[in-house]
Amino acid sequence: MFSSKKDESYKQKLLHALKLILPPVIFILLLLLLLQFLADSGIIKSFVLPAPSAVFHSLTADMPLFGPHILQTLKIALLGFVLSMIVGMLFALLMFRFKNVYRIFYPLVVASQTIPTMVITPVIVLILGYSDLPRLFVVVLTCFFPITISLFRGLRSVDSDLLRLMQTMGAGSWDTMRHVLLPASMPQLFSGLRISATYSVMSAVLAEWSGGGDGLGILMLRSKRSFRFDRMFAAVILIIVLSLAFYGTVILLERIMMPWQHSLKQKRKNVGGKVLALLLILLLLPLPACGKAPDGVEELQELTFALDWTPNTNHSGLYLAQERGYYAEEGLNITFRESDMNFIEMVANGTAAFGIASQEQVLQARASSAKIPVVAIAALLQHNTSGFASAADRGIESPQDFEGHIYSGWGTELELAFIRSLMEKSNADYGQVEIINQSASNFIASMETEADFAWIYYGWDGVNCELQDYPINFILLGDIDERLDFYSPVLITSDELIESDPELVERFLRATRRGYLDAIADADAAVAALMKAAPELDPVLLLASQEWLNNESEKSSEAWGSMLAERWENFALWMSENNLLEEDLDVNAAYSNEFLPEE
């Protein structure tokens, strides 16, 4: 009889566990099946969202690659979380114990959470250098706040009668803290720990984006830039798994340390249904109706243009064409969108009709397993103005001088191939170069830390060095290897738009050409148009950069926008030799002069 009751209790627990687990599992499986169907049918392109099967294949096939990155992210997240607990609890105890500490530090603790992580991280890297220390700092800065606030509020909410009772019994501050305050504050403390546990992994990943050589964050960036979206989303899954593991560990500790708390919790019913209902309501909310043009006014065709970076002098002709009404004359109204991470996919998917990229990005996109269908339709500069720059006092005047120095870059295979290729051509040892990642920093700032040289575009960073009276040595890529005189930047569109509406491409290029020719003829007007669109930019730098680019354009004898087959083929061959193209491609399909306006 006793055994029967025990079996019945076990069955009830099992049924209860299944009720909790099965609904989300079934929902996730159905969602994955739906995504797989959408991917297989071509409704969702692989460069927008890869098929679940491709992601899980990468998750298994690339696991040897993931291993070191997982360990690095796990190390930073775990150490950062432990430090966050120490710092968070210390701040809470000090603010509770000393009123002056509360008055001074409470506003600062709150203010610390208003600082955008992506802004402060590069600064911390520059101050603390390239090590685990800046990453840990970012994790602690992100995660200590929930712990501090939760514990502090828990301490302040303890029943005053209990505190008076302890005083009556002659208990000291430490005894009161140990026997009453801390035990009574445990529920609030664990509430903060649960929140911080989920933050720790993501904050470690964010820190890696600006200052690391290993970690899932770096892996995601490199996969994204090489168009390995399956691997990028596999990294996302690993980040989710790590976050859930941290959260589950805190839940387990809470149950061990406060078993009575778990038994008092009431079952939450229909949470999944309520959340799903809320999502459906949000999805069914009507979108704002599109306005109609007034009677007698011709309605312009609305288009989106995806910028590759913050508005700068590479974009001046676009803004000048918009300001002077050249697009309107062609029946177009262009909206410029900054999207330094997804601009190529936006164009390929039709989210943006046109965009700006570089020759290597177009080639890598078309040669990727996703076969991203973007086409270069005009070159904004006839020659590559990028190269390797270093502070003059480093003594780096040729690729041979790279030996024994530190390179600071974005962490892409292209940069490393540039360095390796130039050094091999100069009979130098590539193995003597140390590589660090400093993707969010400016050139001068990177030179003032450990870095010795970096890849820059002279028309922006080089000109800024001139303005700052910061002497540099500059090695132009095309001067060392003519195959590296590639087109950058270029205007791009999609195969689909070319096929469906070639006349639109012609209209866009007619207006754009006028804007760029005007910018070459009048640097002040170009800068004024840029400043109108982005007034936070530095007008002095803009004017100097625009004048430098105009001088480069005037040196060229080629027609605006035109591209040579030889330059495309030579650079594609170089990329293939350096294993930068995932698959073979038809180079001639990657660019077109067909839509350029006649002179």
C-alpha cells in the first residue's frame, strides 16, 4: 500500500513535469518546422534567416571551431558574474549601513546603467588594454546593478519588529545582519541574481565585439562578415544555451538555500497562453495607413538606400542629389538608412533598393554558400585608397617592417590576407605579426595603445591625421600589389531589381551621377548637404576629406562610375588564391556598367 502511494506520487510529479515541459517543446518544434518550410520554399532567403537544418548542421560540424570560443565566453561570463555578486552585494550592504554612502553612490549606481554598452566598451578597452580585464569590467558594469538594487530593497523591507526584537536581546550589528537581515533578504537577492545571470553571457559577448580575439561574440562577427549565417545563428543558439545554464544554476542554488520558498510558490497557470495571446494582439495591430499625395502632385516612388557606415564623404553625392531635387526629377524619394552590419542583405532581400559596399564584399556575398544576389552598378572612386597606416615613430615604411609589430583591426580574414600577401611578396615573415581586435576604435586612439599599424581609408582616417597634426606612414595596397587596386566603394543593387525594373536603376544612377559630379565641383555644397543630414559630424573633417576625394577623382580619366573587367577579375583571382571566396562565381555577373548614364 505504501509502495502504491509512492508510485502514485511519482506519476503525479511526472505528469506535472510533462505539463510544464511539453507545451514549450511542442511550440519550438512547430516553429522550427515552419522556418524549415519557409526556407526550403524560398520564401525566406538563407541570407535573411538560414534554415534550421543548416544551423544545426553547423552546430555539429563546426563544434571543434566553437570549442575555444565557448570556453573563452564562459570564462568571462562566469568570472564576471561572480565579481558582479561581490560588487553588487558590497554596494548594497554599504548603502544600507551608511546613509552618506547611500546619498553619494545610489545616483551613480543608477546612472551607470544609462551608459550604452556599445559606447563605453571601446573606451574601456583603450584604457585597460587588450586582455580579459576590460571584458570583465563590462560584465560587472552590466550585471551588478540588479543585485545591488534587489538586495538593498530586501534589506530595507525587513520587518522593523524583528530588528527591535534583536536590539532588545542585545544582538550586535553583525548578529542582526547574519540572523535576520540577510536571511530575510534572500528572496529579493535571488531575484536580482536571476536577472544578472541572464545578462552575464550577453554582456560578455558585447564586450568581445570591441576588444577580443576569442569568444562567441568575435565568432559571430567573423561569421557575419564572411556571410556564414548558419554559423552565426549556431553561435546565437550556444549563447542562449549558456544563458539558460547560468539561469538554471541560480534557480538550483535558490532551491537549495531556500527550500521553503519553493514550496510556498503558487503554480502559474496559462502563462504561455497569455503570452501567445498578447503576441497575436500585437501582430494584428493595424499598421499606419500610407498617406496619399495631394491632388495635382505627382506621387514620388519611395525607395530605401542602405548606407554602409555613418554618413561620410563617400556618401556626399547621394545627399547632394537628394537636396538639389535630382531624385525627385526622376520620380524618386530616397530614404537613407545606416546599417553597418546588414546593408548587403538589406539590398539583396529588397528591404533597400540600393546600397553602398565594396568590391570584396560583393564578391564574397555572391561566392558565399547563401549566394547573396547583389550587383555593383557604379564605382564611386576609380582606385582603392586604402592601405596600412602607422604612427610615424613606429618606423613602419614597408611590409617588411610589419615584423615584430602589432596589427589592430576588425578581425576579418580579408585583413589578415592583405597582411600575409604583402609580407610574402616582400619576403617577410607573417608569423612575426601579432593580431588584436579593436573594431570600434578610431585609428589615432588605437595607435596610442598597444597597436602599431592598422588598415585605413586615407580619405577619412588619413585626412583626420593630417588635421590632428598626427604624422603617419601610409602603405597604399595598390602600390605593393596592383591586384589590390580594387573598387571601393561601389553602389549596389539586387539581381531581382535589375531584372524586374532596369529603368528604375537607370533613373537612380542618372540622379546619383549628377549629385557626385556636383560634389566634385563644389566641396562646400557637398559638405553642407552632409551636415544637413547629419549635423553632429565635424564640418572641418568633412571639408578636408571631400577636397581630398575630389582631388583623387579629378586625377582619373575614366567616366564616372565605370568599372574595368580586368580589375574585377584580378582581384577575384587574388581572393580565390587566398581562400577568401567560399565557392566559385561568375565574376562578370558581379558588376555591370550597363545602367551608367552616357557622358
